[in-house]
Amino acid sequence: MLETQQYQCPYCGELAEVVLDLSGGDQTYIEDCPVCCRPILFDLRSDGVDWSLDVRREDD
């Protein structure tokens, strides 16, 4: 169960896209921005049907 989601980098403001694996349930992980290379914290909440993604700076 993969979903593609656009997000805005909390550092540089550029739009980027991430592929989310909804089959893993709730997940928190860090990926670098593809533009400015700074670490972004992704907080994915999923029950397999409904999901939400929160993207924030690692130092928040």
C-alpha cells in the first residue's frame, strides 16, 4: 500500500514528493530534503485506510 504525497520542506520551502508505505502502520523517520539536504522529520499516522503526514524540522 504505497501513496505518493507532496510536502513542503520546513527549511527551504521547496516542494518535494515522498512515497509512503501505509502497510507499516504509524512511523516516524528522518529523510534529507532533496533540495537543501537538511534533515526532515516525517511523522506518518496510518490505520491502513486513513492516514496523515506531519513534516517538521528535526530541531523542532
